[in-house]
Amino acid sequence: MKGFIIEELVQWETVEQGVQRRIIAYDERLMLVKVRFETGGVGAAHRHPHSQITYVESGVFEIEIGGEKRVLKKGDSYYAEPDVLHGAVCLEQGVLLDAFSPMREDFIPS
């Protein structure tokens, strides 16, 4: 992907009930993903070999990283180191903006 990306032209993909994602842009070193949650939506605890920085664009989320839980709201962010177990529960409908390095090849349809 190069140049300008018009968000409204990028399709939402259902990840699981109450959770959708929109891959905004990526190359082999970096990926930006918007994840939309309904209240009660769960980003199940998982781990991956990528560095992840997440910004809370809207809503309220309970975030767990490496066994520690915090409630984050609009404007907050977090960093999940590679291979550290982390997950999210949406307490109030919202959107997370995830940046991954390197890009998540598993997010790209084959």
C-alpha cells in the first residue's frame, strides 16, 4: 500500500461477535488497524511476535497485559511487547487504533 488511504473505501471485517476491524495501511515493517467494538465485545487474550501500540480513539476498555488489568478511555494508549499475553473487553462502545511492527501477515486474506 502506498500513498493516500481513504478510510471510507476500506471495508470492515467481522473478527468475532461485537468486534470488527479495518486494515488501514501496511507494508512489511508496519501496520495500522482500526478495531470497532460494541459494548461487551471481547478481544480474546492472545500473544504474537509483533510489537503493538494501541490508542483508544473512543469508548472505555478493560485492557489486560501480562496479567495486569487497567481501564482505559479515549486518549489513553498501551504498549504490548512481543509475545506478551494481552486482551481487551469493551466496557463502553468504542474504537481502538492498533499499530503493529512488523505487519501482521495473519490479518491479510490469502
